Amino acid sequence: MKLFWKGFTILLILLLAGSKAYALFGGKFKTLKPKDGNLYISIKNLSDGKAQYFRTKADDGTLVDFFIVQSEDGVIRAAIDSCDVCYRSGKGYVQDGDVMVCTNCGRRFATDRINEVKGGCNPAPLTRVIQRETLVISMEDINTNAWYCKYK
């Protein structure tokens, strides 16, 4: 019986480590490369209300994670996958219906408040512009907010 529990424990540890590696190294984030000082994201895939996660490299080499979500009011919103309070944890947010939930402290934020409220435990907003069918985020804004992601 001890052999069973030892094997079970090892399997559980491997599964947890594998899921964490998947989230950190590719499964959750789509990598974007800047062009002409901006990030360009097609909005045709953003209208389902599901948060999409992206990663880009700031000028100082920091990998910056952010998410984009269309809130129930139809506005496409963007924020760093971190906040002023929990950024050192490097855990970010997950979506639960029309709210984003901090995976560090458990606080919940309505998607229609993202980009409207900043500071404290709110997801750190990113300035974005829609040009035709494309969402544009300036690398200047990414670079300014890279400090949120230095602890990941």
C-alpha cells in the first residue's frame, strides 16, 4: 500500500508541475511581435466575450503578459495580467463569466470596469485603439507597464 501512495504522490506532483509549465510556457499566452512600435490584434476573434491572453517582449527584455476581453457592453478592453498589489505573485487573472478573478487574492473585477478603474487590485489598464478591424496597443504603453511582469 505504501508503494501505491508513493507512486500516486509522484504522479500528482508531475501533473501539477506539467500544468504549471504549460500555463507559463505557451498554453495560455499567444506571443505577439511588435511592428512599427505597436502590437496589432485582429478583433474578429475577440467578440466572444472570452478573455484572450497575449505575451510580448518589452524593450528591456521583460516578457509582458496581458489579456484582452470584450465586456458585456460590447467594449474591447485590455489590461496587464497583473495589478498594483499582487504583481509580485506573478499569478495573473482567470475569467469567470463576466468577471476577471485574481488568482493570487481572489478579488473579482467586472469586465466592464477594466480600463475604467485603475490602481490597487484592479487589472492594470492598457491604452488601446481600434483601427478598422484591428486593436492596436502601443509598445510605449507595454514598456511603461513592464514592471508589473518582472517578478514572473
